[in-house]
Amino acid sequence: MKKIGVLTSGGDSPGMNPAIRAVVRKAIYHDIEVYGIYGGYAGLISGEIEKLGLGSVGDIIHRGGTMLHSARCPEFKTKEGQQKGIEQLRARGIEGLVVIGGDGSYQGAKALTEQGYPCIGVPGTIDNDIPGTDVTIGFDTALNTVIDAVDKIRDTATSHERTFIIEVMGRDAGDIALCAGLAGGAETILIPEENYDINEITERLLKGQERGKKHSIIIVAEGVCSGVKFADELQKAANLETRVSVLGHIQRGGSPTAADRVLASRLGAKAVELLIEGKGGRAVGIENNELVDYDIVEALENKKHKLDLNLYKLSKELSI
Ligand code: F6P
């Protein structure tokens, strides 16, 4: 393999930049040319492709976002869109592609693989919901951003003796809510993977108040319902007055943590190694601190991401 491409796609995540850097530097180390595709699959279709050198990825290891920019691209869900993308790559002699992104990005990489174009998926999303890896690039940073916010909200919650509802990202996966809830000492955590019982929640909150608890923190994953809607529900169920904080896109930004930089560097380099070995159609990941790779089609079809529900149980035990 003499020329490879790299793109970032879908919701950005802190750590995408160090992953791009690792792909570029590892490839150049092995005398392979690297082409950056700007704007995700949309940029691939329209040919926003430029050669990257060692210096192109200088001074980005500590930066959030992605220097290659990102997009969600409905056209790439079609066969025609995918073919246009492959043509752009082949026209430049680019023989393999590293795709850094989340679920939608993996679907794109899978489609290219099924059409005979070698792709490697690198898990980059704050959601932590990619099959074939224990953790995704960006999750640790996002979690720390959420914890920083929870700690600050706790200060004002204590001063005013209030119950706060904090809405975090996670449409289908409760990883951010669960880990932030556990690490932030939340009284209640609502995740898409588990149903909740409003009576049980109000009972716990009221019991806590009777016992002298001065404030409470409730973390709601956006996939369950909005924080405002849940505040309404609490008001109706138990006449509980709350304040709501929606953390939103600050969760996607910021300088990547050391853990994310190390993970991104390892996974980016691993993706290049696989292409050098002539292996396309793989998804890289980390399991028990070992680098692993799986057939991307099989990973998406058979290796669904599962939330560790033991953590959910533990959070309930610790927040009595
Ligand atoms: O996939 C990452 C993610 O941040 C989700 O947690 C969130 O629901 C979504 O992206 C938001 O996407 P957008 O920025 O396109 O609104």
C-alpha cells in the first residue's frame, strides 16, 4: 500500500485530532503517502482531498474537534454516493481508507468494504457505543467535562438546597449518564437502556430530604427524555421544584484528556498497521487494554455495544 486516506465523520469527539496525527505519522514513518479528506463522507463525494505531511498534523495533539472537519452525510447512505466516494479515492490512487467516527461512520465504512474498498474503522465518538471496543475515543474527555459541570452545579445546589436535573448527551446509549452519575454521586440516573419508575424516584428523593439531605442531583440521558420534561414530571408527581441544566455540545469539545490521546494514538497507528498488512474491512478497538481488530461487517452485525448494568446497580446502592 503506497497511498492511504483518512477522514473523520459524524459527531466530532475530543481525540480525533491525535488519532489523525497517529494515522499520518505512522503512515509516513512507513513511507506511505496520506491524504486527508475534509468534511467526512460529504467531502469524499465532492473530492475535498489534500495530501498531508508531517507538519500538517503538528500542534494538534492537544486540540479538541477535528482538523479534517466532520459532517453527517445522508447521500453516503446510497449506493450512488458510495460509488462516487470510491471513484474519488481510486482517481488519486488511494488504496485504503481510515474512517474515524461513530456508528454512522462505521456504517459507511462497512458499505465501502462490502463494495470491495478496504476501510478501517477507528471508534471516535463521545457516546462510547461502538461494538468491538471497551471504550471509544472522546468518551473519557466528555465524561470529565460532564463531571466538571456536575461538581459546579453541586456547589450551587448545596447553597440553595435544591434538586438539579442535568441533561447529558446519549440518544441510544446511557454510558455518559451512567458513568457521570456514578462519578458525580448523583442520586438518580436515567438511561435509555432501563425504564424508570417515577414513584420510586420521588420516594427516594423525599426519603433523602426527610433524612436531612439538602440537595440532589439527577442525571438524565437525552435519549430518555429532556431534562425539562422530567422536571415537569417530578413537579406533577410530588410537587418537587427543581432546576434544569442542559449541558449540550460543550460535551463534544475541549482538549482531549491524556487517556484519550493515548487511546487515539494507539488506535490510529493500529489502523495503519492493518492496511500495511493488506487487511481491509476491519474495526479496531481496545479490550482489556489490548489492541484488537474485528471484521467490520461482523462487528456491526453481531457485536452490539452493551452498557455495564452492574454500574447501574452499584450507583443505586451507593446513592441511598
Ligand atoms: O453522536 C454523538 C452525539 O454527540 C450524540 O450524543 C448526540 O445525540 C448527537 O451527537 C448530537 O448530534 P448533532 O451535533 O448532529 O446535533
